[in-house]
Amino acid sequence: MMTQQSQLSPPHLMHLHELIGYLNDLSADHKIVLAIDTFEELDQTERWFRDIFLKYLHIDILVLTAGRSSLKDEWVESWRWSEQILQRGIPFLTESETEHFLQKRGINNPSTIQDIWNFSNGHPLTLTLSALTFQDRTYPPSNLFQDEGFHKIVKRLTDRWLREIREPDLFRIVEVAAIFTRFNQEAIEYVVGEQLDYRLFQMLTNLSFIRWHKDGWFIHDLVRGAILADLKERDRIKFERLNRKVASYYYKRLISTRDLKDIAAFFYHSGDEFIQSVFFEGEENPGKNMYLEPLNEHNLVDLKDFFEHKKKQITVSEAEYYNRFSDKMYRFYASAEHNQRELEKVDIDYIKRMGFESTKLLRDQQGSIIGMSVIVPIHEDSLKKLSEEPVSRMYFKRLPREEYDYFNQPPNERAGYYIRLLDYKDPSDKNVRSYLMYSLFPLLLTGGKIVVSTPLSFLQQVLENFGFKVVPNSEHEDFGEEYPAPTYILDLTGKKLQGYLNNFIQDASKNNQMKYLSEIYGLTERELDIVRLILEDCSNREIAERLFVAEVTVKKHITRILRKTESANRTQLIRKLIKLM
């Protein structure tokens, strides 16, 4: 191969030592570079390459290797080699570098570039495969994620990374490990339902795409995404089953630990793609370079500066949350008018009235304020104020005596929290937005009632997905007549947390199952409603009463359902559905 690749006219070489001699002779007058890609695939040949081939090459010949992991063992343990080796990792590209990289390869559509950036996060190999896939092709912005191109990239990524797996038993363990964002041997054993041989677990953690973190082992996010996408495409039922098993693992941990990391992991793995996207932005613990700071007299001036900046920069708030595992995009939107009204209602005076304990400042690594949260503890001191302030007053001034007595507790015995506002210096910074959302998880462990009111449909969806219930007769128009805002409550008092989490798993599981049936058979929402009731063994008349439709309408829907599922009758339909679920 080397003689064929050379632009010179080499003699007819019969043996390896002749080739080495030829290369050494060339190095006297030419710069010789030997480049070897996917170096880790040398396997047993690596020792020969190092101790036989390289040993006799002239010192002026440059050898360039590229692989998934750095050189180790004798390469770094022997002074002979370590002094001649320079190792460099290929860093992730920034967004601007990604744009430049893609433009140099003929990809100029801004929407395509943005989608590839969202998909790759600047990962070099993913960008290279993306460029090869989309080069010199034009895609309508709305159709890019539905195009087969991304599926090709995912397939090629998966094939590349999984070449390392030589042991058949290891592959199923890798699939389980990919469901977790952080794992250890105990977690893997819980999901597979058997004790693992330590050697097998060691083989798992020695894979180049697996790294150690203080919270456990983890698979590189893009590799994980590729493996999960491949698994979902091959065996959707298995994917859903493993995900429920992981959520169950964290549920059991959470009941005993009441730990923030466990409750965050529980919701991350609960199967709700919307929650996963909005709260985590692709990872289980966002905001590595941010921290929350309690408000006090000393940093009050920083909060004043934050408000002044916001008043000068009143704009529309928009953010997009891309879920790499499902190729779905969720969009947040708040009008400039809404943001103006929020600033009129929540200012320095409001913060002082509610007390400094209600507010935290979000800072970046440089110490600059990039966001803030206003979450008012509910107790006897704040109860009257909440009953008078816009947005919260509609709920608190109408409290029944029993509810009022529940909240009317001493300040050191907080009965709940009122989530008033999360705000950001840059409304489009979805990482900051996700981190402040993530910081709400501790409220679920306080054992109280959480109350919130918002006119924004995106945030209403967040609340509904988390199991908040609308409080009857609590809607207000404090944001304007055109922006009615209902009030939501989540009651986690006493022993309700355990039931709440358990219901969350069951509801998520049912939703995933129904979604799966819809995808397989092309069932409409109304048909899915009827399928749910059929599985509850309801008669046609009972289904009609539950759905407020005529019985003849139910019969027509069932006829279409039987045709779509290729079932002869109800009994066969139920058997088929149960088998799939």
C-alpha cells in the first residue's frame, strides 16, 4: 500500500526490510509522513508496529496516528517512546467554527447549519459525517430532521463506535448502559436482573467512548444518542422496557435517599421527552459553569443592575429545545408585551416585600449575573402579601379556611412555595433557562404544596406534564384580558410524594405505549381513546357515555380500528395490543 500510495516510482519491493530501507532513503531528500487512521483497530498488530516497524524507521519520518483514545501502556511507560510522542485531543468545535467548517464543505443553508450544530454540538466525527452526508444538497429547513440523512449519520456513528465490542455478551450491557446517563455495576445489574461478572463490567468501562465521572461512569452523549436511536429503530418495545426499568431503579433509590440527583435522574428517565428536553437540554445535570447565590444586602446592587439591564432590553423571549434522541424541537415564546408587564410587577420593591429569601441570583464562572429566580416560601409572614400582589392574589385571597390554616405556619415551618418568576439576562440562552428549570427539582422534596400561575402555554404544558392540577375558579387577567392565566397546584404533603412518583411512572408508561400503538397502526387520538377504554373492558355503550358520543359512532370507530390492526374481533384486538404493550 505504501509503495502504491507514493507519488514517486519505487522499485519492486519484496520484503518489509526493503520497504523500511526505501522509506529511510527517501527521508534524506523528502519529508515523509505515515498517517494511520482508526489506530485502535491495529489490535494485536500494535506491538509489531511499535517494536518491529517503527523501531527501524529513520528519526526524521513523521508518524501520525488518529484514534478514539490516547496512546498508553508502553507508549508512555517507555522513555524511548514517550520522549518522541506528542499527543493532542481533537476539541469540540464552537458554533462559529462549526459554521465555518460546514461552509468550507459547501453547506451554506443557515437552517441546515443550525440543525447540524444542534445535532452534533461540535463533535468532530459527527460533523465530518454530517458534512459528507449533506454536502452540496439543499434541504427545506422544516424537513431536515425528517430526511434520511440524519438516520444515515446515526447509523454510521453507531457502526464506528461499536466496532470495539468483540464480546457478544458485552453488546446487551452497552445498550443498558446507554439508557443511563450515569451508571455503576449495581445499576446495570438491577436493569438486567442478574449479577455481572466483574471482567465483563471492566470490559465495558474500558471502551474508548466510556468515561468516569464523580457520579459514575457515562457514555459520551453523542455515542449514547446514536446507540439509543439505533435501539429504538430496531426494537422499540425493548427500548421502552429498559427505560421504564431505569426509571424504576431511581424511583426505589429516591424513596429512601430523597436526594436531588436521584429525583432529577428519575424525571430524566421517566420517558417524558418534553421534560427531558426542557429541563436537561441533552444531559442529566446541566449548568456545569453556573451557580445560584442567595440574595442579601451585599449583592442587592447587582440585582438592581440586572433589572436596569432588563428594562433597557425588553424584547421577545424565544428558545428552542432540541431532543437529540427523538429529533423533536420544542419552542418557548413570550411576547415583549408580556415581558414588559412582568417587569412592572416584579421589581426591587416586590423582592423587598417578599423578603430576600425568595430570590436567588444565577451567576456564570466570571461572576456575572445571567439569571434570577423568585420562589416565595409560603408561611404566615408571606401569606398576606401573596394575597395582595397581582398574579398570586386570585388564589391566595380566596383560600378556604382549611387551606389558609395549612399555609399559615411560622416562617421556619414552610408549608409550600409560590413559583413567581424565572428570568434571564439573555432570553435565548437555553442552557441558562434549562439550569434554572432544573433548580426547581428540590421543591419536589420539601413535602409541601407548590403553587404557580402563568398565561404562557409552553409553561402550562411543563406544569401539566409534571402533574400540576388547575385550581378551579383561580384564573385571572393580571397580564391583560387577552392573556388569561390559570393557577396550578401540586400537593406533595405527607406521604403523597411516593404515590405521585409511582403514578408518574405508570402514566408515562401508558402514554408511551399508546404512542407506540399510534405509530404502528396509524391510530387517531379518538381511536386511541377508544382503545384505552376497550383495554379497560368497557362495552360500546360505556365507551359512548365516557366519551359523550353516540353508540353508533363508537361502532364506526371500532370497525376502523379492527381494520387498521388487522383484527377479526375485539378479543383478537385485545390479545394483539396486550402482546405489543
